[in-house]
Amino acid sequence: MMNGIKQFLFGILGLSFIVGLLYFLYKIIEIVFDNIDKVNPNIIVASIAGSVTIIGYFISRYIERKKVVELQIREQKLPIYEEFVAFLMKMLFDDSYRNLSEDEKSKKIMDFMLDFTPKSLLWFSDETLLAIINWRNISQKISNGEDSTIALKSLENVFFAFRKDVGHANKKINKGDLLSLFITDIDTYRDKLA
């Protein structure tokens, strides 16, 4: 009850502040326009030029800061993406992995996902995170006997999301091209991937 009253009072106080600020700005603009004929034109030009310079400075600083943050995030993502692809390649092509029992494989996958999931949660874009979630959900269904082509399609969507996230356009890459890097008979699946 007390929190509700406090929120209401703060809301009224905030609204009053905004209304007061808008009224103040209105009065300043009104005074300027009422007295514009009395002001030296050089002062007006200098004020406009100064305002544009200051606004331009803050906009360029904002854009620069945003680019620095994006670069730092990209630097965090790249090793995680590489780690995921390396683990996938190891699962597919490493004889020492393929010779493990199903329980040992499950344990290795679980260990990898326990390390991978917190990183993906923190660093991946929304699109990439959704692609990973979709791939994991489909992969779990595949183990229950569903069509494996659906899992391949969702895995390729993960790869496309990785590439987009690090700045690639993916414009000249067709469905199945990324999978063809490690699936030799990809042409038998291409129709289903489209």
C-alpha cells in the first residue's frame, strides 16, 4: 500500500517536472521570437553554428562509443563461435569421439553445452540465440526419430546467424553451401533444405 502511494507521488512529481520544463522551454522560445528583430544577425548565426557543432560532437561521440561496444562484443563472440564449430567437427570427424559409447558421447555433449550456454546467453544476438535454441529443440526431436534434414537445415541457420553476427552479408551463399563444407553428399539433401 505504501509503495503504491510512493509510486503515485513520484509519478505526479515527475509529470509536474516535465510540464514545468516544457513550459520553461516554451517561454524561452517565445522570448527569443518576440525579440528576434532586436538581436544582431551575427549572434544568431554564431549561436546556430555553435549549436550544430556541439550537437554534431555529441552525435559523433555516441556513434563512436556504439562502434567500440559492438567491436568488443564481436571479439567476445568469435571464440565462442569457433569453439562451437570445432566441437561439432570433432563430433563428426574425430575417430576418438566416434568410438565412444552413447553415454560417453552424451556426457561430452552435456559438458560442452554447460560451458557454451552461459556464453551464448550473454554474448549472442537475438537472432543467433533463437537459431541456437531452435537447433537444440529440433536436435532433441531428431533423437526421437524425426527427419534429420530438419536438423541440418536448423544447423545451417545457426551458421548463417554466426556469419551475419560477425559482419558477413551471406548474399552469395545458398542453402546447403555451408553444410557442404563437411557433408560430402549435400546434393542429396539440397531440395529438402530450400
